[in-house]
Amino acid sequence: MNTKEFETIVEKAINVAPDWLKDDINSIVQKEKDIRISNVISKLYNQYSFNLTHIFASMHRDVEWSNISRERLTFIDNNLDLIDYMVKALKKSS
């Protein structure tokens, strides 16, 4: 696989990435223009790991947020390279 094919595959992967991930990464990068990728991943983890949203959801006996956050954390864990390329693309375009 040459560089051009790899870039095409990365662009396609970014295009089919979930909207929630694109929105979250975009908002994080817009707030801090010169942010490192490790900080972006840390902020994503903090956003979906156990927090007040989980507590309020459990008070209302709503398990949906727990399931959503678990799925999103799993997606983040499995796609760290994709997040890296998304952040680089956002920095390049701005």
C-alpha cells in the first residue's frame, strides 16, 4: 500500500466516523487550538467516564446513558489512531 492509498483510506475512515465523535473532537480542538492528541483523548475519556451524568441517570432509573457512554468509551479505545488522524486533519484545516 502506498501513501496515496493510505491517505484515501484515512479520509474514508474519517468520513464514516460517528457524528458524536466528530462533534466532540471538533469542539475540543476549537476551544484549544494548540492541543496535543493525548489531551484530546483524555478529555474524551473524562466526558464519557463515570461522572454526574451517570448519577442523575441512575436516580431516574435510566440506564441508557450508562450503555451509551460504555459504547463510546469502547469505540474511543479501539480507534485511537483514527482520533489521531481526525485531530491532525482539523488542525491542518484551521
